[in-house]
Amino acid sequence: MIVRKLEEITGTDSEISAENWSSHRILLKKDGMGFSFHDTKIFPGTETFMWYRHHVEAVYCIEGKGELVDLTTGETYTIEPGTLYALNGNEKHVLRTQTGLRMICVFNPPLNGNEVHNEEGAYPLEDATEKSQ
Ligand code: 9YT
């Protein structure tokens, strides 16, 4: 059994920060669960383009408010506590928030731990055109 607390992750290699977010990656590939499990904060006033080409991901909002656009359909969804979205088709998407968001994220296959942006397929919006075809 694995029992782990958020504060044990803080300041370790499993706490990863990027321009628009920071993430405590609580379970990783090395834990052998078949998925990774993250507690992620999306910073206030941000807009993040993401495209996980190699992973499926479920995201469950527990704090804050935002807006998700599915770039494959153009559909926009409100994100608030109790909303889950599942990227079951490697959809390109944009997440916007004024308040900031706290999200519980599950990835399959699991992340190794240190992926950010390019390695993971998550790019800032300004790079979208260049890198996401
Ligand atoms: C909301 C979202 O897609 N988060 C992705 C996971 C997080 N950025 C991480 O741990 O890489």
C-alpha cells in the first residue's frame, strides 16, 4: 500500500512548475499503478493550450472557476468544483481561468514525473500554431 501526503511532495522532484501551473504529482509511473495522479494549480488570469497526444487524461475541478474549449469541436464548457472532463480522444483544448483552478488530474499512461510542455504535449497558447499540427 502507498500512503502519501501532499506536503511530502512539496519541494521534491515530483513538484513541477511551469508558466501557467504548478503540480504535485502524487503518483507516478514508478509507483506501478498504471496511471499518474496529480494535484494541479492553474494560476489566475491564465490561458493554457494543451494537447496530450500520447495520453488520456481525466481532470476533476475542486476549486476555482474557468472555461474549457474543445478545439476539435469549438464547444466551450464551464469548469467549476464538481466538473470532470476526460480527454478520451487526445483533443486539443484551451483552459482559461480568472480565479485560478485546483484540479485533480489522472494520466494514462502514467507520467514519469518531470514532463513539462513539449515533452508532455502541453504548449503555451502562443506556440500552438507552430507546434501542434
Ligand atoms: C489541468 C491539466 O490538464 N493539468 C495537466 C497536468 C498538470 N499540468 C501536470 O501535472 O502536468
